[in-house]
Amino acid sequence: MKSLACDILILGGGPVGLACAAWTLQKHPEARLTLLDRNPGNDQDLGSADTRGIALSHGSKLLLDTIGAWPNESAPIHQVHVSQAGRFGRALMTREELKQDALGHIVRYRDIHLALRNALRTLQKNSQNFSWQHIDAAEVLPTIEAKCIVHAEGGLFKTQDWVESGRDYGQAALVGLVEVETATPHMAWERFTSEGPLAVLPSHYGNNILNLVWCGSPESTKKRLALKDAEFLSALESEFGTRIGRFLKIQDRRFYDLGLNYRKQIHQGNTVWIGNAAQTLHPVAGQGLNLGLRDAYLLSEKLSGVFARSAQGASAQAIEHALSEYAQSRQVDRKATIGLTDMMARVFTSNLIPVVLARGLALSALQWLPPVKTALARQMMFGRR
């Protein structure tokens, strides 16, 4: 590959990197932007790729709608029921309380990935200075000179090549699709067990085929992964209960390690980290991709602004100042979201009696104190600026 110069270099063609490129080009079509994407140029392989359900907040939907990147198939969440197995305390959140169309949505990872690729292709038609390279960054970085470098490579916990600050929860998630007897349409269930959260979430396959996320110790999760279907369904029903009837079928079981990684500083000089390259969260509150999309959107505002001001491009000082402002603007939202997720992942797996009683009281208080419940729901839906 010949030597290439650009203003903005985005490393990573996952949802966060694609979204950052798309929002930047939407705001500044003339941007000299290069995206390095290790995925192939066509969508053939991605169409049959990762089918796990991903939770997206209603705030993320509103953001993605601005670039026409909302998938055709999604499952809205109208109610969320939270409880703890074998203990008192429950809370119910509804869209009516928040005066929103939905509390959140469940989409397949591959669908959000493909929708963002298509949105970027549309914007590419009017962006003559945009270069989309389908090649691994490690192979071409020495040949690219960029004024600003955005790391959006992401990755999953224990597969990332950086560990700065964080926590290994000693947990893993088993995800899959489960068919149930009598599910309430558009209802999400979050049940905290002695080993970790157990979530049963809507899917676009129909009211009775739901996304399952069952967290537990790596040892327990591997055993569940190896169980025969009938044994697995019996164990699941024993842990979850019969509030949605019998569990009839399980398919597409997968295993993921869980933990927290986060960078204390998300910008250095002309370099910035966003999405899972900046923080990897436990899925307990479904906040990982939502936080990453907010990173991408707000960074695109800063980058498009600083590079659109001058035909000659931005100075190194202006770029560093813009990235410093961006990092400053993300502090509150990052701290609140990382802190909330970390607290839930730890507190709701403790079996100490005082902690068990305290979280039961907390869930009961959440149900009977609408302002507190509304504030929590809005943080999860829209983040904090």
C-alpha cells in the first residue's frame, strides 16, 4: 500500500468505529478521513456472523436514526421487571412512566453492524476525501500519516491487548435463544441469582422466542454449556421460575468471559480511544455499546468542528485542544455508567446477608420512589452530559 495522508484516521470497523466515521462525514462531508476495517468489503460473511442480541437504549436509537442506521428488525422493550431469586424486592419500569416510545431495544449484533455499514456507504457517495480500507491496521499503520488517530478497535474482555484499570468479576455469560410458553410481549426480565444476573429479553423472532443472558462463574457456565437441552431447560426454569411458563427450547448457546477494563485517560496528544477501546463493561445493565455510541457521536462533533474551520486543516494544537475538550466532556457520563455497571455486577452477586437485605430494600425503594426510578432509567436510556 502506498503512503497515505489524512486528517482523521479511525482504527476499527465495528459499530462504534463505523458510527464515528458516519457522524463525522454527515457533519463535515469534506473531511479527509480514513477508516481501517479488518472486515471484508462485501457483507456476505457478516450476514451470517454474530447473531447475539444486543441491548440498545432508546437514546441510541434516536442517535442512529440521524444517519439512517437503525436495523429493519428489532424488538422494543416496553417494560422491565427486576427481581432477585429467592429473596424479596422487585421493581417494574414501564415506558409510560418515562413517557417514551420504548425503554430500549434488542437487536442482533450483525444487524446493527450491517445497518451502519450501509449508512456509511450512503454518506461515502458525497465524501470524496473519505477512504475506507478493508485491511488490518497493523499491516498499514506505518504507511499512513494522520493528524488525529481514533482507536475504536474494541474487542471483548480477555481478548484485548490492554489492561489499564478494571476488575475480573470471575464471571462468564451464556447467551442464546430460548423458546418459552407464555411470554408477555415487549417485556424484559432481569433476575439476580446467587451467581450473577439472569436476563430474558425480547427478540424479533416473535413473542415466545427470547434472548437469554445467563451469568455465572466460568465453571458453572461451562457446565451449563455442555448440558443436554432438556437438562439445561430444567436448570434454567429452576433458577428463573415459571412466571413466563415453561421453557421449551434452547438454541445457539455461546460462552463469553466478563469483566471491566477502562482507561483512566482516553486521550493523549493527537490520539483518542472510544467504545470498547476505552472501556469494556459487564452486560448487567446493557450499557456497553450505548456508551460507545455516545462516545462516537460526541467525538464526531468535536472532530468535524475543528477540521471544518479551515481549508488548510487544523493545527496540532487545535486538534489536541479539541480532544482534550472531548475527554473532559465524557468524564461525567463515563464515570456514572462505569460506576453503575460495576456496582450492579458486584452487589447483585454477593450472598452476604446484610448485602442481600440491602439490595432487596433498594429494589423495593426503587419501586416506590418514582423520581429515583425515573432518574435511573433516564441514565440508562440517554446517559449523562
